[in-house]
Amino acid sequence: MERKNKDGLTEKEFLAQYNPGDYKRPSVTTDILLLGMNEDYSSLKLLLIKRGNHPYIGCWALPGGFVEENESAYQAAARELQEETGLSGVYLDQIYTFTKPGRDPRTWVMSIAYLALVPSLDDVKGYDDADDAAWFDLKFTDNAIEISNEDKDVQILYDLKKEEFVNGAVKYENFIPTLVSEESLAFDHVEILIEAVKRLREQIYYNNQAFCLVDETFTLSELQRVYEAVLGKPLYKKSFRDMVSNKVEETGNEKTSRFKGGRRSTEYRFKA
């Protein structure tokens, strides 16, 4: 026997008379925070695209775009990343859904943000509706965010202030950005950046994202630099090696660390 609602309708009857237009629906986008490491593993690099159309025309932004009807948010993120930068097959992990009213001047738009990580900085250029694409130096401290690219003559600066928020019995801190440079990131992309870095810092201790930021083989010194760049602080050598000992294995070879003055050391790989 088919179940009926309080109006005496079966599900089939209910769906036949249902009008989606009774409720205003948001558009849905995906935005991708793509991180890599610089050549000597000393700091993070951030990929940005230069917007070629309104709104925020000429501003630097995270790659992304609208989710199409026949795809998931993950599929849309992978597609937009490939269409706007030419990159594909990279690590993608959902961060958060950004829903603040007025975050997009065009219409009601919700964005499902993804964190992407790459082991090497492939050459990129703007495709599709992006005028340009480039890797930027990223410095993220408890007091400030600095995003810069000397070749493009771009420097984007935000001051950060920590504020405490209460969610039921849970208290947590978040960073509140204030723009202090002439140029800014488009939309609310600085908030996506903050949330992504926070999440990566929390998870890198017990997950394996760090191995998405190094070559297939690496020295322990290189791997430690990746952790330190993400966390924004130095780590004790012995404590670090104890932390990763069950995640890595020797290859039987030696390699020279990529950073300046690096010496030949035991070569390791991720123990999948």
C-alpha cells in the first residue's frame, strides 16, 4: 500500500503537481584553492587566475565556475580546474560550503570549495574565461596573509585578527581578514583561502596530504620542510621523524635535497 501525505497524495501524485518555482533556488559554483611548493620546499605557492569578465574583471581569483546539471560538485571542480588552467588529475578534497548572502553580486550563489595539492609547479596559462593564470608566493601567519608575484607586479595583503566563536559547547578561533593593499582577491576568496589553510594545518598531522606536495621520492629534510611550510612553524627533527616513521620507507638509494646547500641523503617514498 502506497503511503499518502496529509493531503491524500501518493509520492507520484505529489511530484506530478510539485512546482520547483515555488521556491527561489541558488546557483551553485565550485572554487578551488590549489597549493604547491616552491623549488626548494621553503614556502607554499598558490595558483590564481585573472578574471576576464565581470564581476571583478581584472582581479585575481581562485579557479572555479558553475556546477552543471549533469555533474557532481567534485566533477565540476575538476573540469573547471582543467578548463581554466590546463591542470588535471590532481588531489581534490572538499573543504566547506560558502553561503554568505551577497557573496556574489550577480545573484544568489553558494560555492562548494575544494583544496587541491600538486607535487610540482607545472607551467600554467589562462584558458576559457580566464585572462591569465600564475603561481603566487603565499605567506600565511597568525597576523597576515601575503600573496605576491614579482613578475606580474602583484601584491595582495590582508591583516588577520583572531576571534573566538561559540558553537554549542564548542569554542573555536577563526581569522578575520582586513584588506590593506590596493589589490584584493575576488569575491570572498580570501575566506576560502583561510578555511583551506586552517583545514590543511589540522589534518596534515594525521592524514597524508603532505605526500601530495613532494616528488614521488624525497629526503626526510624535504618532507619536513613541507610540513613546516604548511604549519607555519619549525618542527623538531627527532619529533618529526618519529611522526612520519610509519608512513615512509627507504628506496635503497640516495638523493640530493632540492634546497640550497642540500646534501645527499637517504631517499624515501610514501608507504601507501
